[in-house]
Amino acid sequence: MDKKKWAILHTTEHVFARSLQELGLDIHVRKADTAREDNVGEVFIKEIIPIDKLLEAERGTNGRITEGLDVSESVFPGLDAARGAFPKLRFNEDRLPDIEKSGNEIRVVRIGDFDFSACKQAHAANTGEATVFIITDVSYLKGETKITFEVGNEALKELMDLEDSLVSLGMKYNFKPRQISKHYESLRDSLDDSRKCQRELFSLILDSGKKIVDVGSVRMADFYGVMEDFLKRNPSRTLFVISESQVFIAKGQESSYDVIGLGGELEKVGFKGKIQEESINGRNTPDVTKRLEEIVNG
């Protein structure tokens, strides 16, 4: 149980939250979990924060760490007194009613002249104890932003591992690590173009009247939209499509093909999957392919 590391994580979370506010964002921290056994911090913000703002706040947080701001504490008899001393005071609004009803003193944690927060948790003596701050994961759920972060040696190791991965990728695929975003966009565009060509070719094959279409090792899911469009244009037809691992059969609204009966015949040779009146979808085997060809080609 590394209480010192927890204190450093929590102090850095204060700096990060203030860094987001300094960008002009109106944020409200619902929860900060900085006392985990794995020495990783999590912060839950009630608003959706764009990734570019999070990265900008990450840079701002590291700037404050580099400055080595001293952390101090002050105690006030109530919220009004605390806000009078620190007009930019941050506090958790959800806990405010309890603070007001309890009449307890309020402890304010001051980080240089940068952040002033009402908080009961333990803190580091100086922001420099964090060494470095990095965001390791961001997720969005139910209108909230969840940020996972690390500091200190764990963060440095994460950065070195990331650098090793980027350099290895750059050497393997001939691009500079700093250009990974452009390289990724180029690959994605090429992949999108390739998939578009595949769908167009698949559509032509369907229109050619081929009884059973074999897509080989290509993911059949890439063609579901094309098949749906084909059946809308040809409502009296039934499609028979197979891949190395999958059988997919679907009939148009006006087709009278006995799909249930076909499914029963395929089950006799080992087919396993979902058989419905309108469609069949399941696992393919050489025996299933052979039997399907015998039935369809008659």
C-alpha cells in the first residue's frame, strides 16, 4: 500500500483538473480514484472532454510539474471564509450540502498560485514529486469522460514502451514516428478504397446470377449491406453465400424458397448455426459446402 504514491497521484489530479479549467472548460469532477493498489489514477468528469483538450491539459500539467510548485494546506471555519481567501476555490458540488450541514472546518489544498481546492485527501509536498504525468486511457460513457493516468516511474516506463513501439513500427513500415497520425490516415484511406472496390465487385458477382457465391477468406460481414441492397432490388431471389468459415443464406420478401427445410438438410452433415424462416447463418465445413452445392445446383 503505497500511500506516498497515492498522495502524488491525487495532487497531480488537482493540477490536471485545474489545467482543464484554464483552457476555458467548465468541468465538474465527479470522482477521483487515486488510491488504487496498481498505483494508477482515474478521474471521472461529468462532461465530455475532446481528446485534443485532454492532451493540451496533459502538457499543461507537466508544465506545472516541471515548475515544482509547493503544496500547502489552510483550514477555514466554513466555505464562505475559504472562498473569501481563495476566489478561484474548487470544490465538489455534490459534497457541498454535507459540508454546510456539518459545520466542520474546511481544509483547502493550495498548489502554488495555480490551484486551490477543498479536499480531505493526502497530498505531495511539491508537484515535482510526480516527475511526469501521462494519460494512458480515455473512455466516454453516459455523458462522462473517464481518464486513466500514471505518474513517476510508471509513467516514464509507459512512455519508453510507447517510444519503442513507435520506433519499431516506423522502421518496419518506413515512416517517422512523429508522422504516425498521417501514416494511419493514409492506411485507413487505402483500406476504405480497397473495401469499396471489394463491395462493388461483390455486387457485380451477385448481379451475374451465380447460384452460390464463395468469398473465400474475406470477412462476410463486410458484404451484409451489399446483400441487403441486392435482395431489395431482387425480392424474389434467395442468396447463397459461403466463406471459409461461414454459411449465409437469405431470401427476399417475395421468395418462396424453403429455408427451414434447407437448414435441416445442412444440419445432417454437421452445420451448426441459426436457422430461421428468412435466413440461415452459421459455421461452414467442407461437408456443408458440398451438401449445399448438391442441393442448390440440383
